[in-house]
Amino acid sequence: MAPKITVIGTGYLGATHAAAMAELGFDVLGLDVVPEKVESLSHGKVPMYEPGLEELLRKHVAGIEGSSGRLRFTTSFEEAGEFGDVHFICVNTPQKHGEYACDMSYVESAFTSLAPQLRRPALVVGKSTVPVGSAARLAELLVELAPAGSDVELAWNPEFLREGFAVEDTLHPDRIVVGVAGERAEKVLREVYATPIGEGTPFVVADYPTAELVKTAANSFLATKISFINAMAEVCEAADGDVAKLAEAIGHDDRIGKKFLRAGVGFGGGCLPKDIRAFMARAGELGVDQALTFLREVDSINMRRRSHMVELARESVGGSFLGQRVAVLGATFKPDSDDVRDSPALNVAGQIHLQGGQVTVYDPKGMDNARRLYPTLAYAPTALDACRGAHVVLHLTEWREFRELDPAELGDVVAAQRILDGRNALDAGTWRAAGWTYRAMGRPRA
């Protein structure tokens, strides 16, 4: 008989995981402490934009016509404990205010609320990104608080979701990593993930610390690669080189690869920045902070790119933003998402606004979230409206919609045909041929 699954925490990670588990054929109960979120999900509506997620949710949520009925939602830990055989913990682990360290309060709360309800053998599976060493401590906490005692086991199964591809990454992951302390936990997880394993997805079995380190190590490597090419962009600007050609050339080396070698305003979002900072903080606690000092420079390079874009924009309008209209195309930290957390685009827009620029922002999906975070900026309903009367246009999120803009049509509404490509994603030749002054980080001026 297939195990019944609960998913504790139904934000971006949890909602996706719950819907995917139902798609794989399991009966699933999602839990969240926010009643409004549970109510929304119970009607097949997701609180964020993620391609394909709402359709998948509606395919399985009980009560929706034509659904499988395999997925329900609740606010009750008692109901979750009674229902589930496998409990996935998918709550948030944000950065602590004023510190680099990870805030474990949501994870701690999930464990202390769930454990007293576990009265029979069960497997609790952590998916949240936590500091190394957390799993061993939480495993002891489960045994201490659960009525079933040592019959409740813990596994750690880090998530590797890319926003914009979360459904695909959950149903068809490039690898599954599990940190376990015994064979029973491994056997259960092999059953849960039988479909992707059968499709050929590698299943990596490790101990707790290694499984915890995989996510932060992977994110640190990607952040380092992004900051490396952005550092090369700084050198290219000083030496009059072309970072795009440089990236193309080194990307042909199989040891390096082409991915994550596009220079620009850097990375943001809810994972990479906070994960590398939490990794540094934990390394310090373990007494090996020198091993990760390079991540401080990775973080510094990343933040420096935002300030550099502001400098380029100021220079393009004559040295001062006062009286200048600035169009910002993009608000989310990446395309195919409505996530504006630590968004380079909004950070740049905010800096320019504080320096006196009249900033108007447009984004295909992130407008509502951007307004909540930056209410003093102006927002437009279309890219064309955002650019109307602008003295400079900043392309800061690489949405397909922006790559397909007509430079001639845009040129008719701006006050000056100047565009700064903060993502190195536009066709420089096309824009210049239409009469625009085009500039991108690490690229020759003409």
C-alpha cells in the first residue's frame, strides 16, 4: 500500500511538492498555519506565479470538478499526524535580520508542532535549506517529542528547484539526494520517488551532514560562477574587451561550460544570496570560516554590479538623475517568476529613485509584488508606457517579451534613444541599427 504524504508549509516549495506528489499518484495532505493560504489552495489557486503549477494543482485538489481528489489542505497538525506516513517539511529558512545566519524558527516550529502528533511509525523528511548539523539535532528532537519515539525517523532531502521550472524539476529532477540514518528511510524514499528513479534520475544516498551541504554547496558554486563572469566584465570594461565573446570562448571548455556565464547586474532571489551568507555564517560557527572567505568576494562582486548599473545610467543622462525619466524593464529577480525578493532590478530602480530620478517600472508578472516592496516607484501597464518620455531605458530582467520589443516602435515614444542592457540579452546590432545608443556591462561601446 502506497504511503500517505503530508507537506508541511505550502509556500513556493511546499505547494509545488504537494501537487507533484499527487501527480505521482499519492494521497497528499498539505498543511499551512496561514488559513488564507489554505483556503486559496483548496480552491486550486496558488499564491505565486509559477508556470504550470496552478494547472497541476487544479488537476488534483479535492472538490474541483474533474480532479483526481488526491490533494487536500488543512491547518491542523493533529490531522496531518493522523493522516501521514511520510511528512515533508517545506517551510522557509530566511536570513536573520541584521545577520548572515539562517533563521531556523519556522523549521523549529514545524518540528515541535508535528512531532507530538506522531503516534505511529512515520518518516519525517526535511526539504528546507538548513545549516549543516541541523538534521542530527532535529532527529533527536523527533524521538524526544513524538509519542511513537524511535519509530519516527528523519531523512534530509534537499530541494533543487529553479523558479520558472519548479514543476519540471520536481517531477523530473536531475538528481535526488537523501541523507538518512538507516535503511528503512532509504527504502521509503525509494518508493516515494520510484517514478523519477525509474526514468533514470540518479538517487544519491548520503549521511545527514553531506545531504545538508549539497544545496548550499551547489548554490555557492553557481553564485561563484556568476560573480566570476561579472568580475571579468569589470576587467573587460577597463581593457576595452568584450565579456560576451570571452564567455563564449571559455564556455567551449567542457570543464567550464556555457551556463551561468552571462555578465550583467548579478543574481538575486530568495535562495542564492541568503544561502551563501548562511553558509559563511555556519562555517564560522564550525571554526572553518577561512574555507569560505572567497564567498564574501562573490557576494561583494554581485552587489557591486547593481551600483555599477546605477553609475552607467547616471553617466548616460549627463551625470545627474534630477529631472530625468528612467524606464526600468523588469522587477522580478529572473524571468518566468513573480518573485521580487532581493531583485537586482528593483534595487537599481530604488537607488536611482533615491538619487532624484523619475523611475517607471514594468514587469510582465511581478508588478503587484514590486508595488508592495517599493510603493514609491511609478509603475506602467506595458513596456511601451514605461518607456514613454524616458531619457534612458534599463533592461534588467531577461523576459522574452523584452527581447521581442521593436526598437523602432519604442524609439517613437522615448525622449532619448538610450538603452542599457543589464542582462546582455538584447541584440546590440538591431538596437543600434534603429538609432539607439546601446550599452551593456563588459561590452565595447560600439
